[in-house]
Amino acid sequence: MQELEVYSRLVGSIYDRTGQPEEWPALLEDLTSFVGGRVGQLAVFSLDGTRKPMWAVSGFDRSQYRTFLYRHATEDPRLPYILSNQGKVIRAEEGVDAAEFRETALFKEVVRPFGIENSLVTYFAKEADVMATLAAMRDDEAGPFQSAEVRRLAMLVPHLRRAFEFYALMRQASERSSDLASALDLLDAAVILTDSRLRIAHANRAAEELAKSRTGLSLEKGSLALKDGQCSRRIARAVSEALAAASGDATITQADHIAITCGESGTPYRVSLHPLSKRPTGTGTRVKAELAVVIRSGAPKTQDSSAGRLQRLFGLTYAEANLAKAIASGRSLNAHAQERGIAISTVRTQLRALFAKTETHRQGELVARLREGLDISLN
């Protein structure tokens, strides 16, 4: 019973505090304590490298931890394993050989002295040029994180994703305008602020344009509606579940985007629902904004275009570009060799070429460099 009460309070705190970076350390301390960690890290990175990382740490001196984050994080051999498990909660040390990891300079100079040998990690958001990760860590004396602690963090991941994806959108917009309505109008995504009954508090310009097209979306009579009855019912159920979960009245195990195909055009769209902070939103209407409904085109990115962008960005050959995409997606060298039907020695030769052309020296550093230049889906 006590655990559910703490969970309920944490869920509300996630939505209230995510939009306030100065409150991240306090939020992180609560989250880390909930899963039995001693040191916590929350990091929000720009995928295109145009913005400095934003991060918070709890349970450790910030200036000391800054040294680790900026000098050593890309050397971490656990990084490919973390990036290949988007949306999951993992014990990061399970992605590397334990004996080999303990012989690395990173372990001897950072992990052991900091007392963070055991880690519970989730890479939970990748949206609007932002990727976000959260880690809870503790020393060997406390021991590895147990399944119950993994489950606790997994209960919070859907809320973290919803909150931070909307934070990423708002951060992107607010950098260009201080006024909420004007900021939302600058976004490419359709954003509609509604109450629990889908009555509209505000719809941005992209949403209004979408409603004018043949998508089956309507903003008439002050409410969000979809002409396709099945799509409309799916959204209504999802809204009810999202708001109940955000209030701690229900537990959700995932917060996936809803794929819909409505209207005459047959164009696929993906809808994400983001409960809003209980703090005033300043929409200027009498409708209470409780939820942000975000709608984007659901057309998937092709693998070839991703490899092609890497090829142009770093001057790679076709084979090197395919390997680069595989590595950035968390694939092992052996798996890539098997998929391509080539010898592992050939893959290692290509890897050396990647190091040279990207000016990196370790695989973790290479992954970070590739992800800085390209938004690659890890699904």
C-alpha cells in the first residue's frame, strides 16, 4: 500500500516538475530512492548536437560528476547496450563482459571510486531532437538491482517518456518565442491542448492546417473529434487511461504512440498523449488544459535514407555506412557480419575505417558521434 502511495505521488511529480529543469535534482532524488539507488543521473541530450546536454545528479557532488559525464561517458562500453534497449529498464553491466569491464580505465578511475558499480538504466525518450536517459546506481556492497526494483522503475518509464517528449517539444518552441500560443505555432507537429473530454483550450497552426486537410480530423464546435468512429474511440480510451494514470489512479505498462489512418487520403498518423502539469498553462480560454494531444505523420523513415545520410555526413563507403547504422542501433559486429554474409575480419576492417573517418577511438565514442549527426530509430 505504501509503495502505491509513493508511486502515485511520484507520477504527479514527474508531470509537474519535468518542465522545470531547476527541479530535476529533487525529482531525480525521489526517483532514485524509489528504486533503491544511491546515485541518480538524468541526462537530456540534443540529437543534432546544437544544444548543450542538460543533466541532473543526486547523491553525488555535481562538479565531480560533471567530469565523468563530459570526459568519460562516451568511453563507456555499456553504451551500445543501453542505446539498443530504448524504452526498457536494464541493468547496464549485463551488456558487457564483467571481467573485461573491471579491467577498463573507466571502471578503475570512475566507476569504482564513485561507488556506482551497479546501475539500473532506462533510455526512455527520443523526440523533437531530444534523447533522455535516467540511471540509478549503487556500489557493490549494496549489490545488483533486483527484479522488484526493475519493476518499480518500469512502472514510471511511460510517464517519464510522455512528460519528457512534451518537454522537448516545448523547449524547441520556447527557444523561438516566449508566448505559449506563438511558440506552439512554430512547431511542425500538430499540438492540441484539451481537457479530459477533448474540449479544446488551444490548437496550434499545424493542427488547424491538419483539420483543413482530408484527414478526418475535426476541431469544430470547440472539441477535438475524428470522423472515423473506431479512431475516435481509441483516442477517447487512451485519454481516459493517460489522465487516470497521471493522477496515480491507474498503472500503465506502456505509453506507445497510437497509430491511426483516418480520412480519404489514407495517410498514417501517430498520436501521443501528454498529461500536463497542474500548474496554470495560460491558454487564455475557459477550458482547463489537462492534456496535450500531439499528432505527426506516421510515415516511417527508411533504412536506406539513414545509411545514405551517414555516408554523406562522414564520407563513408556504402558498406561502412551500413555498418555505422548497425553500430548506432546497438547491433554487434558478429550480428552485422551474419546479416550481411561477410567475414568478421571484413567488418573489423570497416570498423577501423569508421574510427578514422569519424575521428573516434572507442566504440562507445563512435556511437555517440554517429548519434550526434543522425536521428536513427532504435526500434
